Amino acid sequence: MKLIDLTHSFIDHMPAFPGDPQATLTPVANIDEAGYTDHELKSYMHVGTHMDAPLHMIKDGEKMDALPLEHFFGPGVVLDVRGKQVIDASVFESVKVTRGSIVLLYTGFDHRKLGESRYITGYSPV
């Protein structure tokens, strides 16, 4: 199985969910002076690449550490939904998705827009 990492690198002032404090990544030690490299990270949970646990939207839902690792990897199916204003069941009509598959909806709203305000607020496929 080929694993594909879809995470964005965490950077200082990573775009944050509106209303959340700005995330910061501050160097606090470097290898030349301290013999090691270290950073201070301040962030709320809705910054950068992340997954929401059921607890985020379901009362008494599970936390991430309660979910089996097998839920987070598997055969992948990419559905190209660029330009669609509404994403509905019709996107699955020409694609076979088997039970246990990880479905990725490719909207085109990827790293090229990271840093633009509409990356967080617009969700526009254009």
C-alpha cells in the first residue's frame, strides 16, 4: 500500500478558524547555541490539517484517542469535484467505492489558496 501524506506544514501564523486566536510557532532554541532545536507552539484545534473527533459535534462523542487507527488509513478513492457549487450523491455515480475506502473530495481548494482569507471563510470552488 502506498501512503500519501496530505498534511500542510505548520507555519507561524497559520490561518485559523474565524474567532480563534492566531496560531504561532516561535523558535525558542537553535542547535548552534543550545545544542538542540525547539519551538513553542500556541494553537487552537482548528488550525492547519486536522481531524475532528466525534466529540467535536456530538454530545458524549468519542475523543480521537478512542478511535481505532484502522479508521485513518485504507484504500483511497479521489473524486474530482472542482467547480461544483453543490456536492451531492451524483459525484459517486461513475466511481466504485468499496466499504472501508477513504474518500477524498478534491475541490481544488488546496495549498495554493492557503494564506488567502477565503481559504478559511469562502470555500469557493472557483
